[in-house]
Amino acid sequence: MARTYRDAEIVEAFRAAGVGAGDVVHIHSALFALGAMADVPPAEVPAQVCRAVREVIGPEGTLTVPASFDDYARHGTPYDCVRSPVDRAQGVFSQHVAALPDALRTYCPMGAVAGVGARARSLCHQWTGSCYGTGSAWEGLYHADARMCFLGIRPCHAFTFTAFIQFRFGVPHFYNKIYTVPVFEDGREVPLPIVAAVRYLNPAFQIAEDCEPFERHLQERGLLRTVPLGRGRLYVAPSTRALFEEGTRLLQQNLFYFCKARPQFIPGQVPMDGSTGAFVPDEVRFRFVG
């Protein structure tokens, strides 16, 4: 018989992993991997998990979750940070948190973050359309030294924070892409440029991510705590700053550390387009008229 678990065990697991009152926690989740919650209908499990986490962090704590709306980038569907559904791939827990009456969500739909609690506005609702740049939720989680949690899912399968590390480091397989599809907040258009750091999609480059070595490295360095819960596990990286510093150090040693293999860039094509030739002033190059 599959092992069941209770909300009290969620509280115990988070506390055993070092989470406490006043903390900022960011939770990636796959609740089905934990098995059934005893005496709780499946539809009510996300709410029970949320209550348990908020009991641990208290009224001064903040809970954030991934809350992307990928149809914006994939199909050009307008995004509303209040009304657009969280992608199913983010899990029912993320969907539940983002739908709470007091939840706030980022204006950029890619790599979006939603949150509730004391610091939700400063983390998840700054006036920016940047996914990872200044004022973004990911920058905020770094400055808040949040606890990065993975509930029922291995970190290597949901390590969005590594994209922030790579963006800030300046890896050549990322570029900043601007989007023109409109963004709304509860039906009102938001006049912000939407920009996200994305990978080049040219299949010849063979850019593929692999975060499993980073997960193993963090475990070996004692930077990832693991606690059994139900028939799954809770993983907690207690410091986003430590994650950033460790990831940066690894990128200094290997620029493509988070890739399965070195990308096969093509000489003469961006981002390996070579020398620019003699300097030409902008006024000449673009025929600007004074």
C-alpha cells in the first residue's frame, strides 16, 4: 500500500529542513509524487499543503511559486497576471497559490512567479517586464536569500533558478528577447516592455540543459537538504545566495556547466559572428542627420 501523509508531517518536514518563521520560501512541486494525503480529498490537498507551509513561515513569511504562462511566448496569447491560468506543468500547488485572493504575480509571463505573504508585492509585483533582470522576482529571491524548495520533485527537474544564474553570468547561449504581445492586469493593459533571456533555438547549436550535475554537486557540498515525506521527498536549498555563488563559481570553470554538452555554434553566425571590422561612428553607420 502506498504510504499516506498528513499535514502535520508537512510542517515537520519543512522545519526539519531548516525552514522557519519569517522565511521566504519558493516552492516547486509535484504533489502527486508524495502519494495520498490521509483523510483529505485530492481536490483539497493543495490548500492543505499551503496552510501547512504558511503555518511554518508564519505571518511575516512569504510563499512564492512558479507561475508561468507559456502560451504567451509559444502561441502569442495575451497574458493577464490576474486572470491567465498557471501552466499545468507547474503543478496544482502553484495553480492554487496563484489563485488565492491575496496572491500577486509578475508582469512577465515567462519564468513568472506568484506569491502570498509579507513580501509578496516587493518580490512578485515590481514595475518591470523583465524575466530575470533588475526588479524581477528572481533577483528579489536572490536578495531575500530565499529558501529554494522542491516538494515531491527533484531539483534537477525544476531548477529555474539556474537560468537566473546563467543570465547574470552572461552565458553566450542566452540572449534577451523582446515580446510585443500585450500584457494585462485584471483586464487593463500594462505599458511595459516584456523581455526574457531565452536560449537560441537553432537545432544546429544543440543547446540542451542538464541540471543533474548541479544537484549532485549541491548534495556533496551540503547545500541541499533532503527530508522524506509521504512516498516522496522534500528538498530544500537553504540559501539562494549560496546557490548563486556556487553556480557562478562552476560557470567560471566551465562556461557551459549547465548544458549537456558544449553548444555547436557556427562560425560567422550569432553568437559567434567574429570580428566587426574597423570602427565606424553611429552617425555614419546609420546615416543619422544632426
